[in-house]
Amino acid sequence: MRHARQTQTYLDTDILVLGAGLAGLRAAIAAKHPAPGLRVTVVSPCQRPSGSSFANRNNALGVQAPAPDQAKDFVAEALRLAAPGLAEPQLAQALAQNAPACLDFLLSLGLAFRREPSGSLRFFPGCFSTTPRAVVFDGLAQAHAALVAQARALGVAFIHGHEALRLAQESPGARVSGAWLAPLRGGGLLGLRARCTVAALGGPAPLFARRICGPGGSGLAYGLLAEAGAQLVNTAYLQWFWVEAKSRAFVNPGELSWPPHLAQLALARLQHCPMAFGLPDAALDLELLSRQEPGGIVHAQHPARGTLALALAAHAGNGGALINTQGRTSLPGLYACGECASGMHGANRLGGAMVLSALVFGARAGQAAAETAAQTAPSPDQSLGPQPAISADPAAHRLFLRGLRRGMQRFGLPGTAYSPARQAFAARLQAVAEDARAGQRERLLARSALAVQEAPETGALARASGGQRA
């Protein structure tokens, strides 16, 4: 594969935030508060609202907001949902502990929360729960503008039109000292040195042909983190939704016509929109998956609407870099938050828990990064490690991405059985990931896809667990 001739520029900052979704913006704002003199720089592919945070199809976000007297039940419920994935109790407890402060932060932005006629906040039960402790706000463009305005007012700098193609290290597993950035539309590489780096890179849904994750995501996060040597967990566990193939309107399988012996499972399935891992009602989703026709279409009967053409669409991931309570990953100098961080929920998560996680660990990661950066001497001559190679053929990249998405839609869905065709697809991904002549975007996409497809927990959809793993 031909590579572009690469020139490079070097810049320095104190705290580098990779991603400008809800988690990234919250991290940048939090980093400025304890140490306003530190330079905080946010890198994003585009300036407009994007991704699941600010460009989802509902133009709204729900967030779990347990009150202090609900904290114990919230944590217990979150941990029960984690199996067969991994969840750390202290991370779930951090969500409950910081939930009131997160709600206060959102209220301070003047967002359009849904309210009762009396004016008080309206509380809803999130997916997988019957307890009304989640709140919802509408108007994502306005929310994005409010967060960006607050970050800019604090002195946060933004670099738009770039994405990270490699975390800067002397070698995999070493301290992260910034990132190599590539422009999306021409130009040379940018080496950005930083004392601390916060990854808020989004999730794996862009790896699939059918996805409802909002525009703007790259799907590179797992590949970047894996290449750097970060410990990843729960990467096979995505949130999946059944949608009408043409309109992409949600359809809950519990609404479909099922034989009497599955009636109880259908009733349970109505309690959550995404399909579940390890719960009995996953049998309905597996049954639908077994009926897939070429192209991934499933024809199913709805009691009121007749025959529906359905497809399974990727929404968001529950996996990523395993973090501690301060958002630190297994790599020195690297923090993570949002959809590329994991450990606070496992295979499944409560509806609204990802938004809460983005706020809680965005704030914690930003603050911890600021505290570390303030105590770390700058190293302007520190090596950023080898530069990534950028493919010089955009058409070849688009062709590779199209093929990868089709392959993941065929072989990366939950419950997919191993087969010679699947093994051949994984072998092709592995070959690209290890090919030094390949473009870096292609290598990272292959690594990300392998993290989803080849994770030990792949195929665990129908496998119940007696409890969470330690």
C-alpha cells in the first residue's frame, strides 16, 4: 500500500484530551479547575457535534442519577447486570458516589431537562431496571455548545480536523507522552507532546456495516489502546438493537409474535431495548439471529404491523481500557473515560449508566491528569516514538473499510459460531494488523475488529454466569 509523504510538526501541551464527546469535554473542563495554569488541549476529528454523545438519533440523553439513599441498590443492580463480563465494585460505587455532583453539573449548564408539570425533574426507569432514577435532557447541539463554551472560557485549546493514529511511546507498554495526530484532509503529521494524555476516543460500533452510533466515530479506539499495550476488558460486549432495515426504527423483540412457551421471555425482553448477554431472554435474540437471510435481514411477525424486515445494529460498546477509580489505565501517563474505558459495567449496563460514566470518569480522569501533570517536569526532547504511516490512497482505504464492516456484520455479531470462513476473516485481519507496509488507519481498524471478534468472551450471549468475574 502506498503511503503519503509525511512532514511533521511538533507541539507541546500539558494535558492532551483525545476526543470531544461528553467524556472528553468533561475531562478537559475538570483538568483546568485544579490547575488553571496548565495547558489543556482537546483533539477532535470535527468541530460540529458528533458521535453518540451529541449526534444520536433521539436528540436526547438519559443519565442515571441515583440519590444518596438509592446508591446501594444502584450498585447492586449494576453489578448483577455485569455477568458474564468483568465489573469492579469500586468503579460502580464511584458512579453512585458522584452521581449527585454530575447532575448538579448538568443543571448548571441550563440544559433542557424533562420535567413534571410541577417543574421538578421527571425520573424514568432505565433499561434493565424498574426503578425510576434516570433523568433525560433534550437538545444535544445546545448541550455540546454549552460544554464547549465552558471549556473555552477556562482556556482549553482545541485542534479540530485531526485524529490520533498512535499514542506516543518509546515502546509498547512504556509511558504515554502524547500522540501522533493525522489530519483528515491532507497535510502532515502532528506530534503533540503531553505530560498526561486522556483517551476519550469513542467505541467500536463504527466497525460494523449496520450501526446507530451517530456520525463522526472512527472505530480506532481499541486498536490504539491495544497497540500501546493497555489492558483491555469486555471488548466483545456491545449494545445491539434490532431495527427496521429501511427506516432504522427501533423494534423490541418482546413486541413480536412468539409461541406460548416463549411468552415469559418476551415479557422480560420488553424491559430493555438492547439485547442482553447472559440473561434468559437472550434466547429470543439468538432465535432471530438464527433466521438471518443473506444481507443480515430477519423477517419476523408483529401482531399489529404484520411482517417486519429487521436487522441487528451496533450502538455502543461496554469494553475498553480497564481503569481505576481515577481513570488511570495500565499505562503510565494514560487515562481513559467514556466509551473506550471499562470496568464500571460489564457485559450489560443500566440505561443511562454510560452517560453517568462519561461524566464521572471524565471528571476524575481530568482532575487526576492535572494533578499528575502539575508534578511532572516537562520533557521537550522526549521521543514520541515511531511515526505512523498514512495510506496515500483514500479509495483503497474506503474499500478496506467497506470490506471490514461487511465482515464484522457477518462474523462479529454476538453468538456467532466459529467456522472456517470466520477463521479466514480473522486471519486476514491479523495479517493487516501485523503488516508494517499497511497504512496505520487500516492496521488500527484491524486491531479494533480483532479485539471485538477474538475476545475470550465472544459467543457468551447465551451463557449465563453465576456471578461477576473478579
